[in-house]
Amino acid sequence: MPKKYVALFVILILASAAVGYRLLQASSNSPAPTDAQPSQKSVAEAGPTADLAALATVLGNYRKIIVLLADEQNLSEAERQTATTVGQALFHDKLEQEAKLGDQLDNLVQSSGTARFQQMDSLLNYIESDPNLFDADRLAFRELLRSLQRSVARDSSLQAIKLHKRIGEDLDALAEIERQYEREISQIFSRFDTRAIVLKREKWEDYLAKLNTRYKREQILKDFGVITPYPKLPRDEGNKEIFGYQMAPKTVALTFDDGPHSQYTEEIVAILKQYNVPATFFQVGRNLGTLDAKGNVRLGPNAKISRKLMADGYALGNHSYSHIQLSKQTGDALKAEINNTDVLLQAVDKQRQPLFRFPYGARNKEGMQALSAAKLRSVMWNIDSLDWADPVPSSIADRVLRSVDKEGRGIILFHDIHERTIKALPLILDRLVAEGYRFAGWDGSDYSAKGEDPVAATKTITTGYADSWAIVIGINDYAKWPKLQYAVNDADSMRQILLDKFGFAPERVLTLKNGEATRNGILAAFHDKLAHGGLKKNDRVFVFFAGHGATRKLSSGRDIGYIIPVDADPEGTATDAIPMTEIQNIAESLAAKHVFFVMDACYSGLGLTRGASNSFLRENAKRLGRQMLTAGGADQLVADGGPGGHSIFTWTLLQGLNGKSDLNGDGLITATELAAYVAPAVAGVSAQTPAFGSLPGSEGGDFVFELPADTEFLSAGTSQLGGDAIALNQKLDATRPTTPPVEAGKALAVAAVTVKDLQGKERTLAPPPLVSSSTRQLAQRANDRGLQLYKEKHYAEAEQQFTEALKLRPDFALAANNLGFVYYRQEKYVEAARWFENTIKADPSRAIAYLNLGDAYAKSGDREKANKAYRTYLALAPKGPAAPYVQKQLDTGGT
């Protein structure tokens, strides 16, 4: 049989075997498709007892099954199984709707009066001749017609007899349609009575092409709570034993045992790449594949991970076949543990390194001799992370760092099979990088640290930041300058985002508002509270000023800019205001590593140095940074009237800090990226031209904000932006640099933008390319983008991002809940319930998911399931914020 008819026969087989199937609980109450529905006229004539929306559901489910199974031969076994499972659910819902319609039509036939025949005539007219139906569509109604024929047969009236004959002719035509597609007959079929179904010459391919314009397999599966994940991403020296104490001073080598792991190895590598750190992976043979009795190799799926490791330049070592204690093994059993894994490693890549690590470090003389015969070298360690025993990442990091301090050099033992290792590793590398340790990799004959700079190519995170400080100033109530409306609110929001999102300690965020922001008060904040308050060389300082700015032309012709304190006199700017030259001096005097000034005021004449270079990827951990972003230039008015009581500049700045300025998608926002987002966006919606550059004393360092992972589970209590904010954000986003799609394991360039520097000249900002990231990191970023889009009510785009997160990480409970709530917000309650159920499977303790599930079931009319979910919510969160609402739902039944 031609494969293209598989889908049709699957439907027929399902129909014949319907009695044997158990009805699935997940039935679709999706809105009826808008195409191929009975016309409004025919629906009206069908009478109030015939729910013709169910007719459209029958057709819709029938079509979806065809789309799901149309090209089975091109699906993997797992995809076929998934499609079949969902297809069965659709089929059983089709049966339920047919049974419902059959009962309604039976009641209609048994009613008195001739109007019943007019209603049945309208139904048959739709099935026989509606122009939106393909011949193949009509096969969906065969069981319904048979049921109607049986009901009509019990009526002996003349009209009933004629109707019985007409239905019989329709069923004959359907049988012919079935044969047409089965045998692909080319000749024209015999004409039937015009009252019956008239056959056409439609090809199955045409019908399928039409369906594919209306339904997508991925969407059908997603509606049923299924997302197909992306495939996992998958690279003689004698027998002298290698020890950690042989390393050069302040040199360490990272080693990872017991992999490859299907998930965690990839995440370890992503971190190593961010720091440009080499490592050796000692792999267990049974994780790679098997050997039969004849020595034939059969590699398993994890071998792809090993190949990728070697392709990326990491060394692969042998860690025995089954990880047993080799000091207790002898003879052939001992040799097999060593040699079998070596055969598997060479099958992975002939260039595997001749390194071996004894499980538990347990070796004996015979084992060493076996290694020598195999031309392998034993690698020991002198710093043990104990990550296999310690469940606390910070404790693991502390242990390793204390050992490194004591030893001063060495080989560090980790395992790439524990999630806690992933969390501990950045803590360890940040400290080692900051203290100037070099990282050694296997060079083919020994461990050596290449390159001159141990900090080279480290990731642009807050490496070395100890404490975070901020001075936040907002002035509305000027004594002698025009009063402002939005500056204090801007300052309050900036303080809040520093505290809530970026973890600044409240006692280190110095806030001056209105009367507090005198000239002396502002200068005292810098000189006394900040400079003498414990500021250290590895700290960072963020300064935000919202108020008036001014520009004054000196006798030399040079412009000089000022920030205006609350007590300044317009006639005494030179003495009452604070010149930017003094701000520059303050910036140079501060001990902090990075200082970033953001001025929501307009002025020029800053007289500053050229902008920072783009070398922070390599040098940011040690280079000083003194940077400034201003709202605009001289003679430009700050544009107030932004959403939420903010200026346009500060609103845009807040959007950037909430994630939109993470232009390369790495979870980090540098001052350069913030300027690259804010400057063109503000210039695009106002008459301001923000400027960005470096202050004197800057050495090219770039201030960095590290975005926290957004952990919000969407619910009815989630706030969304108002219409004015959404409208402005749409305009801002229209100016955003185009960023290529993020792909796991690839470095992607980010579009450069042109902005004004602090001298009014044009300069190009080119944010760094994205470094390689793990699927877990990419999934989190997709979820975070989805949350932003949801809050702006871009539901289709939000759904796409949450879907992407689940493709990358199928067990991501947060993204599953959020996808469900996007469905809920669009009133697709049955589909929403499926995703809330998926959330609970992944995280059974998540109370908010039960609340959402209860609401979804209540909206879809299933009070029993709704109440069960509500009761579970109360059990998990008896004093939760939604507890009164849930109790009311239980008490009143939703009325």
C-alpha cells in the first residue's frame, strides 16, 4: 500500500476498533474551527436541540488526526508514539461528540411536526454540498449518518422514507470516496442524485496540503500538553604517573570523572568555555557503549557528547569500564576494565588521550603494569572537591578553595554527573581567576598552562565584585529652578530594581530625594558615606541622578556641564551646581573597580576621554571602569510623560535593566549593552540623544549587571503593563538592534549600533558575541523572554518562547506553568489544564500550579476536578495569598 494512505487507514482502523479503547480523560473542548463549519443559516435551521458546534469539533479532530499521522514514515519511533497517543485522545473525543450528536438527532427524529425534517435536511445539505468541505472531510460524518439512518428507519412516514433513502445514497457515496482514495481511481465517478454527495476528483495530497495550511502537528501536540524536545547535543608518553603536586606554582588542572552524563557534562562545558578553561574528562566505558564477545563496538547515545568534547578541545581519559575498585581485580578481568574502555574511546575518536584514572584512586602493581602495557598514564589528584558527597554547592566551593590555598597548585577532582558541581564551579573559577591562578590542560605529553594571562577570555560577569554600592538622587521640588514631576519616582524605581533584581544591600544604596539632595548632601554622599564607608577596590558603584542639568560656555569657548542640586540658584550655577569636572575627580578618587554614572538630565561639555574598548571579555576582571550614560545633550529637554510616572529615559533604562538590554542573550548586562539599547531607543521616540562614554581614569573595564533567573509562576495575580506602556515599548523595541536567534553551543554576533559619545561625536558600540551556553541556561533565558512578552500582552510570542524553553528542557516546571497560563489567558481552558497538569508532574509541591489548574477546570466546567485542585492548593498553602479566594470557590462552587 502506498505510504501516503497510511493516515487514512489509521483513521479507519481507529474507527473499527473504537469499542476496544478506554476513553482518555484528556478530551478536547477547543473552540470549533472557523473553517468548514455549517453556515449560520443551516445551524439556525437545525433547531436548539442539535449542537452543531459538536459537528465542527468532530471535523476538526478528524483533520488533526490526519495531520498528526500524515507522514509517519518520516517520524522517529518516539514521535510516532506521541502522535498516536494524542491521535487516540482526539479520536475518542470525536466519538464522544458523535454520540452526543446522535442522541440529539434521535430525539429530533422522535419529536412531532414536520419542522424536524427541515432541520435534518439542513444538516444533510451541509454534509453533502458545503463548499468548504473536501470529499475526504465528509468521511468524518459517516458514523453520524449511520446513526441518523437508524433513527429515521423507526419512522414510517413518507418523508422519513425519503430521508432514509437519501442518507443511504450519501453513505454509498462515502463508500465510493473511501475506495477513491484507496485505489486512486483516475476516471470520473458516476453522478449521483444532486441531493446526495457529488464526487469530485480530489487527490489525497491536495486534501492534506489544505489541512496543513490550517493545522500544524507541533501545535496539535502542544494543545495536548506535548512538546517534542530538541535532540541532545552531542571529541607515547610512557607510564609515569602524574600527580597534582608536580604542577607549577599557582597552576591548577580541572578534571571531571564518571561521565559522560546526558545533561550535566554539557552544562559543565558551557561554564568552562565562558572562562576559557581547559579540562580533562575521565569517562566510564559503560557510559559510552558496549562490546560483544567478539570485541565489536556498539556506541551508545552518550558517545556523541564525548565526540563533542574532543571537537571542542577537551582531553578524554579512561576511567575503567564499570567503575569497580581495580586494586581488587586481577588477570583478564583487570585488563578488560582498562582495555575495553580504551577500545570504546578510540571508537569515539582515534585521538583520545592516553590518560587513565583509577576509580577511587585504588591501584596496585598489577594495575600499573596493565596501564604500561596499554601505553596509558595514571593521573592522580591532590585536591578533592568531594562533590559526590557534599550536596551544598557553596560548601564544595569553600572546600576546594581552602585546599587550593593550602596546596598552592594541583589537580582538582570533580564529577560531571552532579548538578551541584555545576553550581559550585563558577564560584570556584571566579575566585581562582581573581587571584591570578593559571589553568593547565593536557598538551599531549604533560599538563601545561598556555598563554601569558590567566584571566584571558574569562566571562564578563561580576568577577571580583565584592560589594555593590549605589547613590540614587531624585529632585522634583527645586527651590529656584522649574519643578519636575517624575524625577523622584524615577529615583524610587531605580532604587527598587537595584534592591529587588540585582541584590544590592539596602544599607549600601544611598538615596537622596528633594530637600536631601543639596550640593553638600550630594558631595557628602560621595566623599563621606561612600569613600569612607568601607568601599573596596573590588566593589562596584552605580550612580543615578534624575533632575535638572545645565550647560555653561566658558570664556575659552569650551562647554562645561553641571548637575543641579535642589538648593542651586540659576544665577549662581558656577558656585551652586556641581560641575562634571568634579564628578570626574570623584570617579577617579573612588577605590571601586567599576563605577557607572547614569544621568537623567541633559547637558554637554563633559570633556571626557574616548569610549571604552570592546576588550572587556578578556580584561574586565582586572581593568578599572569609569563610565557615564546621559539622557541627552545641551539645549535638549528631558522628555517626561512616560508610563508609570517616569521620564522616557528612565522608563527605557528600567526596561533595559529588566532584560531587554541583554543584547547577546548571555544573562549579563554590561554598561555598553545598556547604552546600546537605551540610546537609540530614546532617540527614536523623543528629541533626546543620549550619550555614552568613559571618564578619565577608566582602563576599559565595563560595569556589569548579572540578571537573576526569573522564577515567577504566572497566575491571575501576575501584573501586566498598561496600554500606554505597551505602546511605548513597541516603539522602543522597533529601534532595538537585530539579534540572531540563540543556538546552543554557538557564539553569535550582535548587531552594532551608533550612538553619541560624551563629546557629541558618533561612536559604534558592538556588544560582545554570546559565549556558548548550556541548554539549561538557554531554557531559562527563553522563559525570561516569555515573561517579558506576557507582561506586554504579546501572547503568541510569549507562547513561542515558553515552547522554546520546554524544547530545550522538557522537565522545566516553570515554563510549563507559564505556557499553560498563556493558554488560560486566551480562554483555551482545556489546553491550559493539560500544561498545569504537566507542571505538577514536574514539581508536585508547587502550590500555584494547583490554583491555576483549579481555575482552568472551573472555567471548562469540570467542578469535580477543580475542587480537587483547589483542595490541594489549600493543603500546600493554607495561608497563601489566594487561600480566601480558593475557599470561596469551594464553598460556593464558583457561583
